[in-house]
Amino acid sequence: MALKYLPAEKKKRASLEAHPSKLIVISNKNRLNNSTYNIKPPNLRGSCMDFPAFPDAPPLLTQEEKQELAATTCSVARYKAILEDKTTAYNDLFHSLYPIEKLVKGLSSVYDEALQAAWTAKQLDTEKSISLIAVGGYGRGELHPKSDIDLLILIDDKASAPKTKIEAFITFLWDMNLDVGHSVRTISECTDMAASDITVITNLIESRILCGPADLLATLNLHTDTSQMWDGHTFYQAKVEEQKKRHAKYQNTAYNLEPNLKECPGGLRDMQVIDWVAKRHLHTHRLSALIDKSFLSEDEYMQIKGAVGHLWRIRWALHMESGRKEDRLLFDHQRTLAKLFGFDDDDLKRNVERFMQGYYQSVAAIQQLNDLLLQHFEESFLSKDDIDNIAIINERFQTTNGQIEARSPSLFQDIPSSMLEVYALQGSHEHIRGMRANTMRQLRDNLDLVDDEFRNNAENKDLFLDIISSRHHLSSLLRSMKHLGLLGRYLPEFGAIIGQMQHDLFHIYTVDAHTLQLVENLRRLWKPEFKQKFPISSQAIRHVPKVELLYIAGLYHDIAKGRGGDHSELGCVDAQAFCERHGLSKQDTALVVWLVRNHLFMSVTAQRKDISDPDVIWEFASYVKDQEHLDYLFILTVADINATNPTMWNSWRASLMRQLYLETKRALRRGLDSPIEAEMLIDEHKQRALEIIIERNVDITEAENLWAAIEDEYFIRSNGEEIAWNTEAILQHRPSEKPLIAITPLGGRNFSGASKVFIYTPISKHLFAVTTAIFEQLGFTILDAKMSHTSDHYTLDTFVVMDSNDNETNLYLDKNRIESIRETLIEQLDSPSLYESLVQRHTPRILKIFNSPATAHFVSQPEEVWSTLEITAPDRPGLLALVGQFFMNNNLMLHKAKIATLGERVEDTFYITDENGELITDTQKMNQICTLLKEKIDRFSQAMD
């Protein structure tokens, strides 16, 4: 039931409770392009006054149902029927926008009563030394439709367990298809495990009695009290460390595109951490108790309540729609939930973006308060016995135990520029390790002072530049500024991209999270431990004149995402305005604007063009113009690719970027007026190959005779190392043998990731189709392909491949797999008629969601040797084999291919001729090829789904 069909008064509840973008309180001041940047977290007080009245509690079991279920003769089927009926009723209430907190608590009570009845039915109620305890989330009394039912069967140390009855009880629950997690332990066993296991003690903190003697749980609580184990300080440290490890699994960002709403930073688990620490140390049973203890303000409590309530509603919908326990907001779920939550316009992508932006606002609110409260806890009761170490910085700030603190409770109100100064000071003092809780809270409460007058203040502009130029903590400072809302206030254009998702698989973060990750990547290039992975970038960043210009370009490179149009061009306007407003020189401004405009240029050139072609290198060098621009662009591009998706940076992309950078550097040194000639490049590559094969005792005469039969294009596109490797393999191969297959890791034996596969065999039309089909079936992704021919009708084909499941697998180290690949290739190349049945892999779930129509078009290039055909299509197993088959059936010769997989789509470039090796110049024939190929790909994509 979509929300748009609800009565008017229920739609009002939907607009306020289900759509956090309408829940937030927004200042009417200081808007830019209708974007919201003064976001305060959800506040439900007052908003609910006109909501329709609901009963105080949702329906539980009737007295008759309780009696029926408690009977020893009651069947499993009856239990299942009653629980299913109650769950359906609760789901109907959910659709009617019943308060989610009452649903979660009410469903837990329904299961309480069902379990209590089952306990009686299995005659465990007569046992005086055993209790049934709810623990974990169920112990908190929070249950969603498919949540785990975590139980502890607690036994008195002096009693023996009634094993038969317990087994019958647990089996009965399993037969009911409940997702039960259970343990059967004595009080002593629980005590011993709790003393050594943080998970056990955490579960016991949330325990509550369901059946049996209450004194057993009371005794256990005494044995596990803070006076016995896990004092407040130790427990706090363990939970914080546990949270850090959990966050690291999600790249320390709440802004993943398929987030886990429970485990990700800012998820429900973060709020539970606060609850656990408070319960353990303060013995509170309600989060609202933190208001009375001055840890939370009333507004902050309502913020948490609104954000958690929103995530609960999403989680309930996930369980309901998927029919299983599910905490991941997968792409297909996002589409379903966007409609369920009332985002059901014609623009599906926009609906998902609006729904997800509301989700990101809620997790941002939780993450912000998680940071604030954990810091508050540490200061208030974990270090209360220590003597504060206070150091005065200036008349406005001091450090207390190494953390910066405002010296006046009204500092930011009295001197608004201090909101930036507090960050500038952290950036200039390495020893400062964060901000005190009272200062964080004071800063949040004064964000309304960051207006146009504040942004245009000369002192504030200087302070922000000081932050950007910080020697220490830059990436963490920017993240803190974003979390607390200051960054989006000071830079309204950045505030507009907070939570802006990019609905594809290439970008796995929201725009703001990607941007800050890019800046962090730039900072990492200074660290010694990253030199090995990024040797050229790490060296280059030490030589650029003003590294802060890179940080500014990084902040603005995607600033215009989501506005429509070319974000690179639109972003230039904002970047130029920032530079001019902050007094940068014309030269520095021009460089930042150039970087923003061209931040995709180098990666597109490396991945889509043939960078072994000297003309391509010369054109790129002519655009870059000088070494300084090349260095800046190279560093920014490397940081950008690594911030897009952790899997994007692999040995293949690294080799492409390295090759383009080094070849461009050579071209610039040589001078743009002296482009390298093809003959000169051929001689250079051959000379290097000769040096290598002489060292390996290969006959030079035989090598040169072999080279005389190979077309010149091969020597232009292959470096000396590759030529030497191919030559030695061919000369060792007997002509009477089957096809030659040789495999080596890309970049040498110690370079993990991509591998090169070299094939030497008589020319045949089916070769590309068969080879690509085999690689697909063997689980390899093809990254690059090039084909060269000899005068005696042999082909030299080189494929760059990578394991589809592991970007870092070094194929060279797996001798058995190499031999298996060789044997499979040889067998199938000898039996080409079988290749159509080779590709049997299913399309991954996530790729099926994206099925946009394919495009195909010819690209005109100066001094063409081959016709260039570009294809964009959804990524599907077997696609390259299909294209190869199309070329074969239409008498087209393939000479090389550039394969680029960008998330859910491929952008491939094929260099082809007709069967006689001639360019395809007839417009009608070009259009016919494109139309037929596009139709074939679209039919194939639909069939694979």
C-alpha cells in the first residue's frame, strides 16, 4: 500500500514521520539555489499534535488465545497461524502510519506472550530452578517482523537442567520457523563468560525475565555488576574499540550506496552503543534519563528519537517487503521502499535519491550525537578521577587533556569567527586530538550565525584557507566540520551535495563522502606507508608548488553533481567564485578551475584511448601543456579513482595511469614541437627487446626474421619487454603444436592483480568470440585486447585479464590454474563451434537492476588506421563474446579493443575494419552496423535478466 493513497490526515503523518526531508527543521535564512544547508535533525515535538488518534497499544494476544496456546495439545500450526495473523495486523498498522515505536515494542510483547504460552505448554513453568530470559535486541523489547529472538535459558547452579523439556521447547520454536538464538547456561557459566567476552556482557545488560523465577536473573545481575567486572571505563573502551572496527568494515562512512542501516556508521548500532554505555555506568533504563543527568538536551533527545524512529520504519519495511531479516538497503530494496514511503513520481532515479537522502540525514544525526555523547561520557565519568591537564592556547581557547576547548560558554556567540578558528588551531597543532563535548555542542548551537556576512568576512576567509592549508589532521577536520554542520554552512554549495547519492555502481559513496575521501587520499600520499602503492603520486605531490590548490580542486571537482548538465563545467563556476572570494591569485584560480574542468580527462584518456599510440600521447601532452599541470592532474586523478570505489584501483588502472603519465612526461621534455615519429618508436621498442633477448641467449637472427613478418602496428603498441616475451615464446614453440598460450602477470612476477595472456595461432574469424567466451566462463574480466597479424597468416593476440572475484589475485603464482587455462583455451580454439555454450554464468543480482539501452556509434579520428566503434551497454556476463560473434558474422576484423567496466555499465572501444582490412567509411553501412549491434545487445541483456 503506497502512502499516496492514505487519507489526508495520515499523509500528514507520512510527510513528517516517514519523510525525514520534511521532518528536519530548516532555517529560512541563507539559501543557495533552493538547497538546504542549515539542516537541524528531526524534531517531532509539536508536529504530531494533529496526527490521527491511535489506541495506546497495538493488539496483543487475547485471553482465549493465550489459554489455547498454553495447552499441551496446541499444535505448531496454530502458533504459526496466530503469529502470522498478529504480524499481518501490525503490518497493516505500519501502512496506516501507526507510531513505529509502539509497533516495535508491541510486536515484542506479542512474542513474549507466545513464548510464555509455549513455556507453559512444554511444562517448564513447573520448574523452580530455571528461567527464560530475553537478551539482545529482543531483551530491549524491540522487535521487527523478522528479527532474531535471542534467548537465555538460565539455570540455578545447584539444580540440574531438565534437558528433555528444554530440547522439546527449543525444537518447538524452530518448528514455528522462529529465528531463535539460544544458550542454556548456569549462573556461574554466564558469569565466567561475561567476564571475558564483551558480547556476552552486552547481551546481559539488556536482559529481562520472560518466565520462571526472577531471582535467578537478579543473582546473575549481581555477579556481573560493575563492581565485579567490566567497570565503566573498561566497558567504554571495549565498546568504542568494537565500534571502530565495525566502522572500518564500512570504510568509516555512513554514506555507502547500499548501506547496512544497523551496522554502518550512523546506524542503529551506534545508538545502541550509547545506550549500553549509559546503562552500564549510569544504570539508566531509558535514553531520556540522560536529559536529567545533563548528558543530553531535550532537543538532542528528540533528534535521536526522530532519527532512530525513521530507521526503525525503514527496517520494518525492509523485513516486510523482503520476507526475511534484512538490514541492507540494496538497490532493489531502495526502489521498492522509495515508492512505499511516498516517493512515486515518474522519475525512478530521483525517487530513490530523495528517499536515500532522507536516510542519510537520519544516520548523519545519529553519527553526530554518537560522537558527541561518547566524548561527553569520556570527559564526565571516565576521567573524573584524573587531574585535568590544561594548557592555554590564547584568550579564546585552551586544551584540556589534549582536546581543544572554548574558554567561554558564549564564545561562538560573542565571536562567531571562533567557529573556524577552533579548526584552524587543530590543523596547526599536531598534539591536539579533537574537540571537547561542550565545545562541540556550543558550535552546533550557533550555526545560524554562519550567514552571508560571516562568509564574506575577511578574517573568516583567511581562517578557512588556514584550515585548507593545515599541516595536520586536514581530512579529519573537514569530516568533523561536515558532521557538525559547519562545512555545509560555510560552503552552501557543499551543503547541497550532502547525502547526494549517485545511482550507479561505479560510485559507491554519496558525493560528499566521495569528496572528503578524495581529500584524505591526497593526504595519504604524504605518508611513507603509501609510497609503495603510489610511488609516482607520492613523489609528485612533494614537488607541486602549492598542495592546497589540490585540496580546493578536490573539494570542488564534483560540487555540481545532481544539478543536471555537465558537472565539470558547472563546478568551474563555483570553484572560480570560491577562489576569487578567498583572494587567490589569478594564476592559482586558473589552475583550480582547470583541474575541476578536467578532473576526468586523464582517466578517460587512459581507459578509453590507445595510449600506446604516439599521436594520442602528443594530443594529451598538447592539452596539458606543461609538467606542473600534468603533476597536479595526475595526483588528483589517482586520488579521485581511489575515492570512487576501493575496487576501482587495481594493477591494470595503475599501469594505464603510470604509462600515460610517463609517456606524457617524455613528450613534454622532448617538446611539443617535436612529436615522436612512428619509425622512431618502432626502433626504440625493438632495440629494447633485443637487449632483453640477448641476455636470455635467444638467437638474434631468428628473432629478426620473425619480426620481419609482423606488421608495424604491433611494434608501436608493444613495449620492448612485451616484444621480448612474445618473441621468446614463439621461437620456443613448435609450429606443429596447437595454439601457443603464454601467461604472465602484468608488470612482472611480483605485481599482483591483472595478468597478460598471449595467444599465437593461425588467423581465424572466430578467435575473439571464442577467447572472450572462455575467459568469461573461467571467471575472468577482460580489461584490454589487441590483435596483430603476420604475413604468413598468424595472429598475435594479447589479452589483459583479471579475476572477477579478486582484484589482487596473482595468477602467475597459481601454476595449476595457469595450466588449466592453457588447456581450456587450446581445446576450445580447436573446436570453435562449441563456444556459444561456454558462457553459463548468471547475471549478478545487483547488475540486473541496471538495464539501460545500449548505444553504439562510430567515432571519427584524424589519420585513422582502423574504424573506431564505441559501445556503451549494461555489464552482463558473455557480452564480449556476443560482440565477437557479431563481428565474425558480419565479416568485420577486430584489431584492438579498449575494455572499460564502470560499475554497472561497460564503455568499450573497438578498432575494426572490413574483412579486407579497409576502413569502414560508408555512412549507411556504419548506421546498419550500429543498429544491428545495439538491438542484439539489448535482446541479450534482457534475456540474461
